[in-house]
Amino acid sequence: MSFNATTTQSGHLSSFQDAYADTDISALNWLDQMWVAWYIWIDNPVIATGLMSFLMHEIVYFGRCIPWIIVDAIPYFRQWKLQPTKVPTAAEQWECTKQVLFSHFTIELPTIWLFHPLAESIGMSTYQVPLPPLKTVAPQVFFFFCFEDLFHWAAHRALHTGILYKYIHKIHHKYSAPFGLAAEYAHPAEVLILGTGTLLGPLMYCFLTQDFHIFTMYVWIVLRLFQAVDAHSGYDFPWSLQHIIPFWSGAEHHDFHHMSFTNNFSTSFRWWDRIFGTDTNYLKYRARLQAAHAANKKATKEERLEMERKLMAQVEAEGIEAEAEVERSASKVKVA
């Protein structure tokens, strides 16, 4: 889109250009100019912001999923797959995609569209330029990561109890070996519950500081989507972020949650699970795995894989029983 293309089909200048009457456009950088051009081209700040927000979410989410779909289709990468015998089929991925799209259009689209008017009413900037610099964006996004991680730990833990699990969260646990597209494969109510943690941090920050730009929100959402999709990818590469940042959760941490049903309820960081003791089974599993490897250093690759499969099968069997117990507890709840 060229910034010079700011006329409507009738040939008249866009009325929203008046919003930038006191702005020296030529002094702005390329990104700022494109930001201005978008708002002038749409000529309605509510539609421009809502449309950009939803398109950004869809493009980033499915764009990040595509590489993992390709990886799943190439056998070479199985050496890094956490559960190598469970590769999603095309039918499973398509079924997952349909549920994700349903949630995106019924829950996330209205939420995204309503977020910016609400946030603007408490001080958020949208069309204004220049956009905030990195030194402003970075600490805000770090706060959002920390806030969302704690919120998600608590809400996710609650979703593993009684009727909340049986009637809401159980959908997300359909796949004991998750894959990228399954990051937002969930009941619409769960999408709303856990999505609250993503939105509440920015809203609180905006209300308290009156210094927040939706561009920072976009940076946060992009990084959050990357984190969610990667955590569900099912792959642990030597260069994965958890090997660089020790307290980062990553796929290896979250994959165990899907495999075992219990433990590891946080999203981005490991510290809340460690503090609240909701990673004890995970730590025991890792210790058993390391001990088995140490005791079988001369084993062949096939023997090591078979040993890992047996440990995984044991953990998964324990998880199935734990899941059944939660569902039994839900059945005991009397509805008034």
C-alpha cells in the first residue's frame, strides 16, 4: 500500500486525513507511514483497527502453524519429536482446523473487535503516530507475559477440576500428543476463559498508566501466538528456546502435560509450576528417563526408543486414570 494512495473511489480525499493534519508524514519512518496509510485508506478508525487486529491474529496463527504441518510430514524430523509414534493425520489436522476457525469467528472475532473500543476508552492509542519504540514496548510485553502466565496457571488448574474439565477443557485434551494447530483447539468457553489472561494484562496496564499503544498489543499477541503454537508443536530441537532460557516452558514442558494429564499448567515460564509443586510428576519422569539413559549407554538407538516408549506408555496410562478420576468427581456433583 502506498501512502500516496489516500483518495477514495470518488476521488475525494479521505476524511480521516484530518486526524494527521498536524503530523509531518515525511518525517516518519516507513512503518509509521504505512500505519497512517492504512487508517486513511480504510477511512474509519474502528473498522481499520478491528480489521487489522483480526487479520493479524489469523495470519500469524495459521502462518506459524504451517511450518509445523510441514515438519510433521517429513520423517527426518521424528528424531526430535517428543512422542514420535504419534504423528497427526491430515484428517485430524483438518478436524482441528474447523474447530479452531469456529472459535475464532464466534469468540475471538467479537472479542478482538470489542477490545480496542474498550481499551481506547481507558487511554489506549490506535491510529496515532509515531509508534512506540522498543525500549517502551519490551518492558510492557514482559509484564504481559508474566501476568498471563500466572493467570493461565490458575485458570488452567481450575479447568482440570470436576465439571469444568468434563464439559469444557476435555476437548483440548483430545490429543495426548499435541501439534501446532491444536494450540487453540478448545471449547469456546475455554477460549474465552484463558483468553482473558491475554487481554486483562494490557487493559490493566492501560488503565493504570494511560500510556499504551495498540502496536504494543500487536507485538504481544504475535509473541503469545508463537509461544502457544510452538508449545503444542510436539518437537524439542537442540535450538529450542527452553535450551537457551532455562525457565522457558516450551514444547517439552507442555507436551508432558498432554501426555500425563497432570502437571505443568503454566504457559510461558516454569516457575509457577515449580513454586506450587505442580511439576513433581514431570520432574520424576525426567529423572527416570535420564537414569534409564545412563544405565543403558551401550543400547542401540532402537532399544533406547523402545525404553522411552515404555516410560511414555506408563505415564500416559497414569494420566488416563487421573482424567477418569476427575470425570468421576464431576458426575458426583449434584446440579441444583
